[in-house]
Amino acid sequence: MSKVVLITGGSSGIGKAIGAFLHSKGFVVYGTSRHPEKITNSVFPLLALDVRNVNSITTAVSEVLARSGKLDVVINNAGVGITGPIEEIPTDEMRNHFETNFYGPIEVMKAVLPVMRQQKSGLIINITSIAGYMGLPYRGIYSAAKGALELVTEAMRMEVKQFGIEITNVAPGDFATNIAAGRYHAPVISGSPYEAVYGRVLQAMNEHVNEGGNPNQMAEGIYKIIKTANPKIHYKIGALLQTFSIVLKRVLPDKVYEKMLMNHYKL
């Protein structure tokens, strides 16, 4: 029987690319969107799901089980971006970000683990970010949420191994998606001590947002992981310089690495 896959945030970007690729390989794919009725060009069904709402998560999981009778793979992909000086980002926006990028994936895992435990099998893939391996200036809250999800995955995979369930992280670099459209940008405040530098960094982010890699690279990587009998704890997929930056952080003295980042951001 074909594996049944649920992908949160499957209506665009990386999630859509993964879903279309797996669909082409014969998987039974369900994507999710907060507003699936607005999406008309999906090659796989989209279910209503908001990762900030536990009821919508349980309803979507129940619908997958009602239609297909099992759930083999869950890909926690739904997420949003956030930028700004941490001092100036409203705390409510930080909380909302963690609700979506951190607590949301945890609630999805909590909803599907009983199903997978009963099946005595299952794979959960958490889409994190290379940014989660380092505190990036003006992207610190995003780095923090993705880094926290990496660590939670490390812990949970040990907790659920006894049930035949695998959990892994996939940290992508920059890919050409529409994440910027849903990203919260703290405003550049006139007269702020961060005005000049943050304004320049934000402009650079916006100018280069469409210069990332092809999301199909992520799709092919996810496919290989699903086909792997014993997935690793961490995967990194992206441009060589971005993935190599994690290696550099591991081997370079902290202040040398910090200086490298500051030079990159022209701080």
C-alpha cells in the first residue's frame, strides 16, 4: 500500500513542492492550509488546519484517517518569518511567532503520535532552518524558534523510539518561496538607534528573497529521507556556503564566528 503523508503548510513554497513530488512518486498526500478554499491549483487534497488551533489539528488528522485509514509520514512544514531588532519587536508578535513555528509543530506531533504508536510505525519530519543553528542579527526570534524545534526533536525522537516511531529534523537554507509574503517585519522606526542598520539589512533581505534555491531540491531530499530505513537526527539542505556555515560555527572560536556574521551583514 502507498504511504500516507500529511504536510502542514502544503499550499505553497516548500510544502507544495514536497507534496507535488511525493504525489508524483505514488504517495497518498494530504496538504494543509488555513484557507484551502482559496487554493485551486493543488494536485493533492488540502485540508483546513491552523497549527495554532488544537481543534483544527485534531480535525485534520481525523479526516486523513477517515479517508485513508492510516498515517505514515507527517511533515511539519507550516511556518512564518519574522525580522527586526529584538528590542523593537512587539512581544505579542514574538509569542505569535512561537505559537506558529514552535508550539504548532509540537501540537501536531502530539496529535499524531497516538496514531503512529498504535500502528507501531511512523515518521515525523520537522522542517527547521539553517538559521536555527545560529543567532542571526535582526532574525533572532526566527533563529530562536527554529533552534528550539531542533532541540525538541532531538529529545522526542529518543522518547518515541520504543514505539517504532522516527523523528528527524531537516534544516533548509534559502529557497525561492513566498515566505516573505507572510513574514512579520518590525517597522523601521524613524529616529530609532537601529534605523540605519536595520533598514539596510531589511532592504537586502527583500532584494534577495527570490534568489534562493529551487524548492524541488528540498522535495527530493525529503523523498530520500522517507525511503531511508534509519533516518539521521539532522539533515541540512541548501547552498554549500549556507550548510558549511554550521561547520564553521562548530570549529571557529565564538568571537571569530560572530565577526564573520557581522561582516556578512555589514554591521
